[in-house]
Amino acid sequence: MNINLTMLGQLIMFAMFTWFCMKFIWPPIVVAMEERKKRIEDGLIAAERGIAEEAEAQQKAQELIDKSKNQAAEIIANAGKQATNMVDEAKNVAVEEADKVKTQAQAHIDQEVIRARNELKGQVSSLVMQGVNSVLEKEVDAKAHQDMLNKLSQTL
Amino acid sequence: MSAAGEVLTSGSYIKHHLQNLTYGRLSDGSWGLAHNAAEAKDMGFWAFHVDTLGFSFVLGAAFLFLFYRVGKTMTTETPSGVQNFIESIVDFINENVRGSFNGKNMMVAPLALTTFIWIILMNTMDLVPVDLLPHLASILGVQYLKVVPTTDPNATFGMSIGIFLLILYYSIKEKGAGGFAAELMFHPFGKFMLPFNLFLEGVNLIAKPVSLALRLFGNMYAGEMIFILIALLPFWIQWSLSLPWAIFHILIVLLQAFIFMTLVIVYLDMAHQKEH
């Protein structure tokens, strides 16, 4: 247990080891650790941001879906309305047409009636004339009684 | 037991174990290894403890090699295996330095790391069975071998003097020579008590390296001594004492290294503080 030069040797060795450690060992290890720490921090921040972004995107998507749903409902309602309109219109057109046809037919019938009546009137007058002829047994001057006959047929 | 052939008493066995392998100038004028304790003593100051220097160098180099290799292959990806281990140590040191050291000095943390790991390794040599390495050495013809460098006061004082020089250097650098002198002279009792202050602060200053060295040396020396005493018992009973003591000693190994490191950080922090 003598104190001797060993002490100095140990001192020098200690200094050398410390110097080596400070120069070549400590910096790379600490730098790498700091770098990793920073990367982890960045990663955590990015993850948090990603979560927020996802929520936002989901909200946006929901809004979009709602909007398109509304639009679809509107379109369907419009289409329904238009369809009823078209049906109504068609109905109106058909009714109008039917009315038109009916009035035409009525007019035609009226005309026919008039025509038949007129014909009947002629026939009746000629029948009357024949009857009168046979009754009187004498030729009646048709020309002389034409006016009277016409008046008669007019009253029928 | 180590030196076979000699008649062994307990006393000589213990003395043999406490003798360093010393290289120096022999009494006949030539340089060589001392053959016994008396010769080693006669060499005086100009001698080396080959075993202390050798073991501490090998252990320090092993520490540096391991950390250097890991530092070179450091990855910022997921670390694995040794890197995890190294990183946890570095983290531990960093935390301690950040907690106790308030100045700005890039040297303190690496110094603390070196101190911590090197002392742990040197202390751990205590857990190697007491007779194993000396016996192997004696087979190879080496008479003396003391395997635990920290049981040699030369080693602990060598380190603590290094720390002491750093304390002086940074005290003067941070506070200026005048500031440092003022701190020694006008504290704690003002300038009327200058001699007393100087004495008190001087003792305070000197006590730092002395206590550092003696605490580590004393603990390890006592531990080693107990291992040697246990080794004197009959071989079949030794394990019952050496095992518990070894387990307890693991604690001392780590604790002493930690105390040394913490005190180094604290002392350097005090050296950096301008306001006392």
C-alpha cells in the first residue's frame, strides 16, 4: 500500500479515458438518442393531427351525404309532382277532346235530324198532295197551291 | 491457496493478498519486479503497481471499446440488445448530470459516464473469487497479484486528484483567480476573520479529493479484506459466508461508483457556481 507513481499513471489514464469518451463516445450516442426523441415526438404530433384530420374528413363526408340525400329527395318530389301534372294535363286534354267530339257528334246529329225532318216534310206534303188528289179526283194545280202547301209544311 | 510450497500462516496469506505487483528500482540498482513486500517498500515513490495499472487499463479499455462500438453503430430506429443497455446507462448519467449540474460544460457528462462505468468495472473485480487470478498468475510465475484496482489507494487518489485539478481549473476559469481567492478568504465570516476563513475553506477544498479517494478505497478494501478472511475458512463452509457477502457486495460496488460519480458532478457544479 505504498503511494508511488501508480497514482500518476492512474491520473493520466483517467484523463485519457475521459477525453476519449468525450470525443468519440458521448456525442454519437447522445445525438442519436436526441434524434430518436425528436422523431418520436414528431410522430406523435403527426398522429394526433391525423386523428383530427380524419374526424374532420368524416364530418365533411357526412355533410356531403346529407346534402345529396336532400337533393335526391327533392328530385324525387319534383319528379312526382311533374308526373301528376302530366297526368292531369293529359286528362284535361282528353276531356277537352271528348267534349269536342261530343259537340261535333251533336251537331252532326242535329243536322241529320233537320235533314230528316225536312225530308219528312217533303214526303208528307207530297203524300198530302196525293191524298188530296185522290180525294178530289181532280188534278190540283200544284203550281197554284204550292204556296199554300209550303205554308202547310212549314207548320208541321 | 496461492503460494504453494511455503508454510502458510493466516497472517502471511493475508499480507500476500494485499501486496501489489510492484515494478521499480531494486536495491542493487537494476529495474525489476519486487520479490517481497520489503523490496516493494524500498522502491519508494519511483515504482509502479503493474497489476493496478494493468487491470484498470484493461477494464477502462473494455468499457471504451464496448461503448465506442455501440456509438458507431447507433441507430435512431428501434434500438436492440446492447444499444438498449448502453442507452439506459447514458440516460441515467444524463439525468443525474441534469439534476445536479447547473452550469454549461460539455465535459461533465462524459466524465461522469467514464467515472461511473470504470469504477463499477474495477469494483466488480472484487467479485472474482479471491484466489482465482492470483493463483493463475502464480502458475505463470507471477508472485503477487492484486486484482481490484480500487483497493489500491494509488488508483483512487489518482482519480480524485484528477477531479481536484478539474475543480481548481473550473473554479478559476468560471470565477476568475480573484473570485476564487475571495471565495476562499471572505467566506463564511467576512474579511475580519480572513485566516480562519482561509483555513476553513482550505480544509473544505482539500477534503473533497481526499474524501472521494478514501471513501472508495476504504469500502473496497474492507470488502476485499472480508473476502480474504472468508477464504481462510475451511473450503466446505466458505460458500455460506462468501455468497451472502458477494451478493451484498454487488450493492456496494454499484453504490460506491454512484456516490463517486454524483460527488464529482456536485463538486464540479460547485466549482461553476459564481454566487456562493
